[in-house]
Amino acid sequence: MKIYIQTDIEGIAGFCFFEKRKDPSYENIQHRHRMYKLLTDEVNAAVQGAFDAGADEVIVNDSHGSGYNILFEYLDPRCQIIHGRNMSGPAWLPFLDETVDAMVLIGMHAMGATKDAITPHSLWEVNDGEFYMSEGTMAAALAGDFNVPSVFVSGDDKIVAEFKEKISGIESVQVKKALSPYQACSLIPAKACELIRKGVKDAILKKAEIKPYKVAGPLRLNLLDSAGHCPPLERLGDAVTADTISEAFDKYERAMPWTKMDLHDPDGFQFP
């Protein structure tokens, strides 16, 4: 049994502020590393839960920002991790295909413009506003095109509510209740990890009861956001039309200036 763990950082217990990657201050560096450790612990809890449920293979996708956030030396050595420059390989979700038995999502955040959610951003607009999706439910929809069910999600109360609205029966752990974009009442990380491990195990054991999340095509897709992720949000590009959500997402992302998909030779990129 193969499990795919999609990760982000804004939805972990204890996280309240957007990351400041260009701030070299000691306080900021220490804070960012602390968040990376908390993320690592939640991801590791999910990995352990997957193996507890009988997984033979677990793939972790380090998908936040730089793609190099999880302290992988602390992960269960039975898993594998995709990391490095995001959107420079063949896809946003490398190795996600029909051989995956279930997707687990850790550290998810609410879609842009969600009121009273921790650091909301990225608002995917389907069919000119027929409905909207977060980064997390977009990942679930891409999995759905491969008939892969998304069985578990963790994050704040707002993102958990979106997933439950869209995916019947999904297991979840609400690691914090958002009070504003920058304040939350959070579980203590050790408790969050305990619940995530159990929740992931339970979710995988009942995966046959959870249907893949499907977004019907053909469809039009656009992405709304802004500098600092503050309202009002604006469309970041021209809408694309495609037969499936996977085709629309791939077409849209390839047109964005922050992506270098299918990069085969060095182009001067340096981390961070």
C-alpha cells in the first residue's frame, strides 16, 4: 500500500505568521527553524500513522515555499521525501499517480480571502466563480483525477471545514482555532502529533469508504491573490480552459513566472 503525504506549513500547530524568508535577523532565523521542526514532527506523526495502518511505501512531498523545509533527518527512515526547488520538476505533485492508494494532507491553510483564518492565501477560482478551492483541496482534486482518495487533513478550523464540505467522510485533526489571520488557539504540538498519528491510521484503514474528490470538466481555472495576500485579491493571470482539473492546473502553472517546470539543466538558481 502506497501513501502520499502532501505538506504545507501554515496549518501546523503553533504557526501564526507568514514566513519572512529575506529577514536575516537572529530572531527570524530561530523562529523559522522552530516552525520547521514543528512541521517535521507533524509530518513524522503522519508517516508513522501510515505505517501503523499497514503502508508499504510512504512518499512525503515538501511543498511549502522553498520546498526545503522539513528536517528530513528526523523523519521515520522508512519513508521517502520529495524536496528541493518546487515547480522545477515534472509536476507540483511528483509521483502522484494511479498507483497511490490514498493521499494525506498535513499543515494545510485556508484559501485566500477566508475570514478569520490563519494566513489565508491562494484562491483557486473555478468556472469564473462557480466555486473556489484552496491549495489543499486543489491537491485533493488532482489526486481525484487518478482515482486516489484524500482521506485525512490537518490544519486550522477553516481549512478543515472546507475539506469536510467537499469530501464526505474525510478524517481530520483541527490543530488550532483561528481567531484572526495572525492569532489562534492551538493544541500543544505533542498533542497535535498524537492525534495526527491516530487520525492518519484510522483514515487509511477506512479509505475504501472515502470517495476521491472529483472536479468535473471541462472547466475554466484562475488563481487570485495579492502582494502580502491582503484583500482585495486579483486574478494573477489569464483563465485557462481544459477538459480536466489536472490539465487546467498544469497549463495555468506553466504560464506563471515562479515556475520552471521540466527544468533539465542548471539555470543559476541558488537556495534559499
